[in-house]
Amino acid sequence: MTRDTGRIFDELLLVSARAGDRRAGERLAARWQPRLLRTARRLLRDEDEAVEAVQNTWAAICRGWFTLQDPARFPAWAFTILHRKCADRIRGSQTDRARHAELTPDAGALARGAPEDGLSIRQAMDGLSDDHRAAAVLFFGEGMTLIEVAEITGVPVGTAKSRIFYARRQMKAALEGEEE
């Protein structure tokens, strides 16, 4: 199925689900669950957190799909909801870590790994800030357009473009360090 055909099919499923066709809603969820989960895993870097964020995202999608005026905007709308759910979880995790973390001098070194281990793409992605990682995951991993990335992350197009540029540059530098 081509990208355009897939989007049209998703629109049809959404319209059918909004009209009360439960199977269409289930089919839409089956088509989008893997993409949303993959993105949540990349953003949150924790399987349990990702699964919970996607469940919360689907609950919000099902509650709100009647408010989506243009079914063609479903992908950006769904990823916007997911991005917000993930951001909420990240903020919650940061707050919990700040309250409960024991500060040890070697904790950061253990999380980053030793330099001689080399850097994988995942480690390079993990080295990005949350904002840069979100833009990179959506653009490179999910094939979203620059405009969709901006909409999903709630920033101007120029900011999204800048985040993608700097994410690409930082990842390239990290990966080139692997080959040296």
C-alpha cells in the first residue's frame, strides 16, 4: 500500500469508526498501534512507560475523534496526542527522579556507557535532548513532514527544522566518533 493509499484508507477507517463501525475503529487501532508504540519507545526509552503512554493516547483518540474536523489530518493529530502524553510522562519521571534519586558520581558515566564501547544509533539518539529526539524520531523514524513535526511538537516550522538539523548533526558527530 502506498503512502497516499494508506492515508486514504486511514481516513475511511476513521470516518467509518465515527459513524459507529466498531471493526473500523479496531482496524484503525491495529494499523496505528505499532507506529505509535515505536515512537513512544524511542521518546520514553522505557517499554512500560511507552505502552502506558500509547494506551492513554488511544483513549484520548477515541474520546476525541469526533472533534477532528479533517480526517486527512489524523496522522499529525494522533502523533500530537502521543507527543503530549509522552511529554507528560517525561516531566513526571524527571520530577520523580529529582525527588528520589541518589546522586552518585558514576551514575552518569554508567548511563552513557564507556567510550570504548562505541556509539550505536540508539545511543546517539539517547544523547539528544528530549526536544531534538522527538523531532528526529518523527521526521526520520516516522516519515512525518516538516510541517507535521512542527504541528505535533507545537513549535513553529523554523524551530522544528532547526531541531532536526541539530539532531542530525549531533547524531552524525556521535556516530563518526564510533568509526575513529
